[in-house]
Amino acid sequence: MSEQVTQPADPTLESLRRRLVEFAAARSWEPFHTPKNLAAALSVEAGELLEIFQWLTPEQAASVMSDRESAHRVRDEVADVLAYLLQFCTTLGVDPLEALAAKIERNELRFPAPGAKPAPQPDVNPGVGDPPM
Amino acid sequence: MSEQVTQPADPTLESLRRRLVEFAAARSWEPFHTPKNLAAALSVEAGELLEIFQWLTPEQAASVMSDRESAHRVRDEVADVLAYLLQFCTTLGVDPLEALAAKIERNELRFPAPGAKPAPQPDVNPGVGDPPM
Amino acid sequence: MSEQVTQPADPTLESLRRRLVEFAAARSWEPFHTPKNLAAALSVEAGELLEIFQWLTPEQAASVMSDRESAHRVRDEVADVLAYLLQFCTTLGVDPLEALAAKIERNELRFPAPGAKPAPQPDVNPGVGDPPM
Amino acid sequence: MSEQVTQPADPTLESLRRRLVEFAAARSWEPFHTPKNLAAALSVEAGELLEIFQWLTPEQAASVMSDRESAHRVRDEVADVLAYLLQFCTTLGVDPLEALAAKIERNELRFPAPGAKPAPQPDVNPGVGDPPM
């Protein structure tokens, strides 16, 4: 069982992606892992991450990792979001690192840094989410 | 400007995380990047990814990458989700790869694969999301 | 205590909205009920409703109310979504019924029913969500 | 066409629910309106409402209705959330007002108001979302 092989101390995104593929295969969960179901699950988990913060003041939110239980919950939800994102990408053959690199490049053109030489502004799709305002 | 340095052809998660940090710093966007705001933004972007699939049949969803425009939209939303996840992790000092590796290990105990030697079942928190049923 | 007054058998949206206002006031929860927090909470609860359906086939989803426990969970999440929507509207002085009536009218112009006399197409914002395709 | 009948100035939730049923029927959109699709659409729209607030300070968020364009956007997203909630309830035969009334009653027992006579604490499901802390 590949699952029981000792894992490297310093995992890469690709090695984790493969472990998730094997994990689902070993449990015959692939039929559930359609792109639509995984997009829904990703959104649900992102909501669970947000839930931790919904009533917190900015100060409370900033110190959330100093409470052992909250810290565990945050890491747990981060793991879930990343797991479903990787599984989603696997079903559709999307490379998430390439997608993000390409997006950052588009955003460097869309939102030139103050003091940077003005870049030509191509007609591109919206950027890293929306600009933070 | 670090942004204009040629980027490696094969980015790692960590190199992209650092580019996002520099991107935000060069635009003085850090004040917006609180954990709560970033958790909200992550959830919003996960919703935008789901929006692509909301009315599609399973067949339409499975072939979404064969349409050039939909494929771009999917990659764009994947990039947004990953960007906000990395920025969120940066603000709180969470290592997303470690978090996911730890979660997969917990889930291998919680959901033993059929045919695997039964594992001791510790009292752990819920697994990679919920099991897919 | 208004909370202990017998409630009418057939509540209106407005009477429930007022009970929620009194409920929060009696517990001094108003400071938490900012528009941003309530929008986050609404989104979290909508995610919890979606969670019930995320791995279900269309057939399983359609019969979710025939299981007593699932039916309770669905009604519970519907109540949460509606509660936070009403509380959100209260903080900003939005009348949700008026907002929906206005939107339906805009959508009747945007998406003329087949067989209806073509309506003039004003330049309006997107409709009841997006059209279902 | 019922859609073209003059609408009452003061709509009720039930009259709007019926208009949405007729609206979808007149466009043959019912096949898309499965519980799962509508739960996804509701979640997507709640995300769009949250998007308006994601980078705002509490002060900016509180005055969002004083800007004409933001006010329109808020009302528009409130309408979308309510529309999909009503359509979701229609497909499953859930009465949202009854569900909310029942939930408020459960919450009055779960979270006794300070100064109220202590209520017996039955073993109930979690309340109007979670308590705001």
C-alpha cells in the first residue's frame, strides 16, 4: 500500500496531490469526485474556515494561532481547502502552480506597482481576486 | 524590482507565496490582508469557481476544459483560490503543505482503506472535509 | 419579555425580523451584528446548507426530506440563512421583499418569456442570480 | 401571462415565491432548479454579497448604502439570495417562515436571555447559526 510508505519530511504539492489520488482510489471514492462536487466541497470548506473568524474582532483574529484549539482548527480547514483544490485540479487536469504563476503575471500588468515603469495594459481578465479595495 | 526578475519555468508553492508577498508589499496592500479579510476573500473566490458549474450537468461539467473560455475561467478561479489561501497562511504563519500532510495522516487512520490492516482509531477531528458520502 | 409572548400561528417575515431584533437585543449581541459579520455568517450558513447535498446524486438530493434527520438539518440551515439575511437587512435598512420584487421586474425585462411580447431591454445589472445556464 | 399582471405594492414572501415559480415555468427553467443546484446557487450569491464587504473597514461597511451604486448592488444581491432560498424551499416543500419560527423558539431555550427565568435546556441542534462569539 503506497499509503503506508514513509512520507518525506518535506512534502511538495505534487507529492501530496498524488497521495490524495491514492487515498481516494484505495477507498473507491472517485465516483464522488466530479468537478462539480469538488467545487461545492471546496466552497463548503472555505466557509468553514471563514466561520472561525466571523464574529472575531481584528485583534482576536490576529491572535487566533495562540490558542491551541483554534490553531488546530485553522490548520485543519486550510488542509481541507487545499485537499479539495488539488482534487478538483486533478479531475480537470489543471496545474494550480502554473495557473497561479500566469495570474500573477497578468496582475503585474493590470496593477502596476507605484514607481514601476508603466506596463502596457492588455485587455485581461480580473486579477488575484479583485484588488483589495 | 523583484517582480520583474525572470521567473523560473517550474514554480514551487513557496516561490509563488513569496511573489504574492512582494506583490502586495509593492502596492501597500498589506493593511487589507488581515486573516479575516483573506478568509472572506478565499470563500468568495471558491464561490466564483462553483458558479462556473452551478447549472451544468455532470457531462457538461466534465468537459468544461474543452471550451477555451471556460478553461481560462476555471484556471483563473483556481489561481485566485490558491492565492488567497497562500496569503491567508502567510498572515498566520501556517504551512499549508505541512497542514495537509498531517491531515492525510489523520485520515488514513480515520478511514482505513478496505483490505488495509485495521489501524488504531484515535479520537481525531473530522477528516479531509467529510468523507464523500 | 416580548420573547415570551405567544407567537401567532402564521408568522410573517416582518414579525420574525422583529423577533430576531429583540432576540439579539435581549442578549446584547448587537455589537457583533455588523453588516460585514452578518454577510460572512450568511455565506457560512449557505455553505452548511450546500454541505448536505455535496456528495448526493440528483435522486438522493430530491428525496432528502423523506429522512427525518436530514429533513431537520435542511430546515435548520434554511432558518439560519433566512435569519442572517433578515439581520443583515435590518442593519442596513434594506427591505428584502421590495428588493426581490424590483429584481423580478428587472428580470422579466431581461429574460422575456418565450411567447411574450418582446420587452424593451434596458441596460440593467445581472438578474435573479444568473440565468440558469 | 401572470407575469404581466400588475403586482401589489406591498408584496408578501408567499406572493414573491409564486412569482418566482411562474417566472421559471414560463422560461422552462425548472429542470435546472434541483435542490443541489439551488443550494449551490444560493451559496454563490451569498458569496457575491460578502464580496461587497470583503476589503471594507467597519466604518466603510456601515455606510455602504449611502453610495448609490453600492446600495443598488447590496439590494441586488439580497434579492438573489432570497430568490434562490425561496426556489430551494419550493423544490423541497419547506416553509421558510415556519422553519425560522421553530428555530427562534429552540434558540430562546438554548440561549436564555440574561434576566429571563431559566428555561429547561432540551438537547437541541445548534441555533440561529452559532451564537455570535
